[in-house]
Amino acid sequence: MTEYPIIVFTAFLILGYGLFSRLAEKSVVTAPMVFVVVGIIVSLLPIQLLQEGAKAPAVKILAEVTLMLVLFVDATTLNLKKLIQERRLPMRLLGIGLPITMVVGALIAIPLFPDEGHWVLLLMALILSPTDAALGQAVVTSPKVPEKIRQTINVESGLNDGIALPPILICIAILSGSSGEKMDVAYWLTFIGKQFVFGPVVGGIVGWLGGKLVDLSSRRGWINHTFQQLTSLALAIIAFTLAESVHGNGFIAVFFAGMLLGTQTESIRERMREFGEAESQVMILFIFLLFGMLLVPLSFPFWDWRAFVYALLSLTVIRMVPVAISLIGTGLSQPTVWFIGWFGPRGIASVLYLLMTFLQLGREGYERMISVITLTVMLSIFLHGITAVPFSKLFREERTNP
């Protein structure tokens, strides 16, 4: 382990922050803020990982496993029956607000960055469309915020990363093939069929069958609590591997495995979810550390006024206006609508999708896209983190009229 000092350093950092984590919950300081700032400071040191950059094998493995766990855990938190019963607000945000955000994000980027290709700008808008409720944790945990609003923000954050994944993959595939390789209609039909049919089918079967097997083993007293928890990671990896082996998309498979998890025993689902959340949280914090160490220094030279304008627009107009449009007719007060719109932070999903894009497309020719996404996420980490506690305290339940 001493051969990888960054891992040991991260362990000390997690322990140090963890000792004061309950105090931090009452302040404007969040874990992502701390890890990003420390990562930026560490970037000034001579570390082997920094020399290898985001292409380092360890980064690729960590990013893929983290994305698998995030997608799986997010999907397992989805209660389909409850979502159907209380679907109005989340479905409006996901079915109306999210697509508008993607389109508006691309349209605003085109005049701001006229030298960039339209597919690159669309990919940038897509990567910045998922939200991360964890960056404003006080919002989804504060009793001052009505439960319905908290649940709406949480459900939207849990599902929009999975919804954004297919169009992101299509953009990456198009950009990957833009080097001159001929790809006709038959190629794209085959690609879409393999990626977006095999992935969900394989993932759904793994999740449903795996959950049923865990339920059966639990009823017969064959499996203990520890291995009930471990099955979340096991099912995610199995779904990913099997889908990739038949040329389906592994990440989509993982999301469907979590969404169609076959276990009906709530205590087992809770154990699997808790383990997945704990494990993914460790890796997410490491990703934020790497974000500060690798992506921020890489992007800094490309931050000009256009990058700042787009980043601020992404966090405000591009997010908040589509949310306001999607919530027309819901009876929510105007302050509540803007509250939901503001708390759409860009966080771990955007970082992981950016790393996935970086690893597949490389850096050359995509410096502008990488730098804008990095700046947007960094501003979101601090702006949403700082405003989460005070805005939650200012929120009044009487402002809502569900």
C-alpha cells in the first residue's frame, strides 16, 4: 500500500474529515469542498499519479467502479410503486425539464464557442445535465424543507444520471467515429441495438434473478447479513461484465440491474443500499480529490470569460428556466419553483461522465469542453454547498402549495 501514497493520504483525509463530519453538516463546509481544495493543493506536489494524469490505469478502474456503484445504488433507491403514486413532480422534472436543459445547454454553447463542433458542445451540455443532490445535502435532510420537495429533488438526482447516459454514449460514439471511418445506417442500428437493448435486458435479468436468489437464500437461512450487503457490488459487476461480453452497454445494464432488483425483502434491500452507499461514498470522495488534483490544473489555462459565462448560465438559466417550465400548473409557489431550480448541483455524475469521455476520446481537441465542465462542477461544489444550509433555513413550508 505504501507504493500508492495517494491512497494512504486519502484514508487519513477521510478519517480526519469524518471525525468532524457531524459538525460540518451544520456549517457551509461540505466534504466535496474539502477534498477538491486538498486535491488542488496536492497537485503542486511531485506525485507519480499526477505525471500519468487522468489516463492512469488506476483512475480508469476507479472511475468505472464508482460509476457502477453510483448507478446501481441510485436505481435501487427507486420505489417504482411510490414513484407512480407520487410521480407528478419528479416526472415533470425528468420528462420535461431534463430534455429542455440538454437542448438549451447546447443552443447557448453554440454562439459562445463558435470554434467548437456541435457534437462536442452537445456532449458538454449532456454531461452537465445530471444533478447531484449530495452537494446540497442539507436541502434533502433539513426538516425545514417540506418532505415532498426533498423527495422530488432526491428522486430527480437519483434518476437523471441514468437517463442522461444513453445520449452521452451516442455522442461519444459519433465523436469516436469522426476520424473518417465509414459508419452507415446499418452500423448505427446495430450499435443502438446492442448498446441499448442488450444492456437493459442483461442488467434487468441479473438484477431480478440475483435479488430472487438472495431472497431465497435469506429465507432458508443460508446467507448472513454481511454477504447480503456484498451482493450489491457483486450484482453491479456481474451485470456490467455480462452486458459488455455481448456488446451491450455495461453502465446501462448496471442501472437496470438496480432498478429491477428482484428482492422483495425491505431489510435486505436496505442492507444492500447502505453498503453500496458507504462504498460508493469512499470512492466518490477519492474522485473529488482526483478532480482537484488532475482536472482543475489541466483546465485552468483554458478558463476565459466565455467559460465563466457558460458555467454560471449552466447553474442558473440553463437549469432553472427549464425547471420553471416543467413545473407550470403544479400549484407550487414561485419561491419553491426557484428553490428546486437552484438546487440542481453538478457533481459526481458529471465528473464521472467527463472522465469516461476523457478516457475514450483523449484530451486533444476537447480541451475547451473539459475545462468548461470542470469549471462548472467546481463552481457548483462551492456555490451549492455554501447556500444549502442558509437557503434551507430560509425556506418556509407555507410557501408550497402541492
